[in-house]
Amino acid sequence: MQKKDDKFPLSASSWWNPKEFLKKKHFLEQRALILAAIRSYFLSEKFFEVETPALQISPGLEPHLKAFKTELENPFGMDPETLYLHTSPEFTMKKLLVAGAGNIFQLARCYRNSERSSTHHPEFTMLEWYRVHASYEKIMDDCVALLRACMKTIPSCSIFTWNNVRCDPSKEWERISVCDAFLKYTEIDLMKTIDKHEVPSREKLAAAANAIGISVQEKDSWEDIFFRIFLERIEGKLGIGVPTILYDYPISMAALSRPKPTDSRFAERFELYICGLELANAFCELTDARVQRRRFEEDMNKEEKLYGIRYPIDEDFLSALEFGYPESSGIALGIDRLVMLVTGAKHIDDVLWAPVQGIRV
């Protein structure tokens, strides 16, 4: 008599096979508890949970992200409209801030093409929250309280683990500026490579990179060199033992964050690292529509040069900024990575109820 497992042999896509599903079921049970803890935290902080559409005119304009493109058919005989699946709910949530929604959060499905690895998935869950009339230091405090609350909901998990690295969120967190991190781990004084007019010197940073044994190619920009140094010598050392908040990025990497009032060479932006893995990206929000348009255009020029892709700017978002965007701070945090860190799962597919079909990398 033929066994059931012989009749239905496993393949790389057989996640629905009960034996395969059982291997990750405990991760998913803990995922549900973590999501409940997140909602409980924001409820206690008097936030409103919002929902925004994934279909957008502009998917998000970070120059190294690729979006999924689709068409919206008009039932009234008009031409189809090109839309994209958002890479983040950021633009629409910020419009809600202009509308007067107040402090808000969202657990949003997000979509990024050409991303698949042990820590990347083409469809994933992003937690974003925004506080009006709050500094990015307050968002840092949120991160501490939220992640500790997530750990408490699973008593068996007292520390974060990933790639055999441990990180204890109950201890005092490290807060270090980008410049201090460069000094600490590479002895490079990053401030000497950016003049008082906010112009980064490629030659100075290239010389500093060569001095510590990092090769630089002639075509490399200042930013290329920055990231090569960061990825080779710094990132893997962040969030070891305790979580690390890396703050105040060079203004050329400001994205949607505002310049520091005390030093316009840097932006009020921070990233959260745990076990050497980036978990979140936060801003004290830029409210100047003119400056934001210029940054969007620069980012799309870069994406077009690198990948031959150019996405439309969301003019409605810029109109909302001009109308009156409140002083605020916000953050995007990867839920799937958070679940991996809490549960010790080694692959992002292991913390997803059902993966996008395709090859597991």
C-alpha cells in the first residue's frame, strides 16, 4: 500500500505539507503573541490603528528599491492607470497626519521586487508609527518600551538571537552617532570629509578607506565608499550584547528626515540594529515640500542611472506637505525580522504563515 508521503513527495514549495508546517508552527504561534503585544502597546499609548491602500501612484522613492507595477482598469471607459504596490505605507500615513489623525500606527503588507534572502521577502509586514509634536528621541524611547513588551509576552525568550549572536533588550541600549561609530570601529573622522557647506569630499573619504585597507574604485561616489566601509567594518558590530540605535546620518542620506537644527551637515535620522541586523529606520520628519521635491528628483535620477527605472513623484503628497504637515517623528520596523530575532528563527520564510511562491534562498 502506497504511503501518503510517497504519493505527495515534498518539494521546495510544499510549505503546506503538515510535516513541513509543523517545523515552524511554534514560530507562528509566537508571531501572533508578538502582534498582540504590539497592538496592546500602542493602545496603551493612545494611538489609533489605521489602514491605507497598497495601490499607489508612487511606490516610494528610495533609489535602491524596486516596485511591483500593475494597471488599474477604469470601468467607465477611460484609459487604464498605472499604479504600484507600495514599498511602505509612509506617504499615505503622512497624509493622514496632515488630515489631523494624530498619533497613528499600522501593520502593513509591503512589497519590494527583486528581494529574496534569509532576511528579505518580496511581500512582508511593516510596522510604521508616527507621533505628532514629538522628537526622534521619543521614537527611540518607543523602540525600547515596545521591544521589551514583545519579549515579555513570550517568557521563554529573554534575549534576541540571530546567527548565533545574542542581544539582551532588558539592559541599557547603546545610542551612538554615525560619526562616533566610524571613529570607534574604523578610526575615520567622518566629519572631516564633509565641509561646512554640507558637501562631502569623495577624495578625503577614499583616502581614509584606503588607509584601513578598503579598496575604492574610480567610479565610486562618496556614498558608495561610505557604505563599503560601513558594511565591511561597522554594521556587523552593531546590536551585539545590547540593541544599538545609530543616529544622525549625513544629510546626503536624509531621505525624508529633516536637517539637525544644530548642524545641518547631518539629518535627524536613526536606525535600530540587533545582532548585527537592521530592524528599523526612523526620522524626525521633513516638512519642507520644496526640499522634499528636490530630494525625490535626486533619488530618481540616481535610480534611473543605476537601474534604468524612474517612478513618479506623488504630487498629492507634496501638496499635503505644503498644506501643513505637523512637526512629527516616525519609524518603519520590520515585523518579520523582529519575529526572527525573538524566536531565533534562521530564515524569514519560517516566520511567515505562507511564503510567496518561488525558490527559497
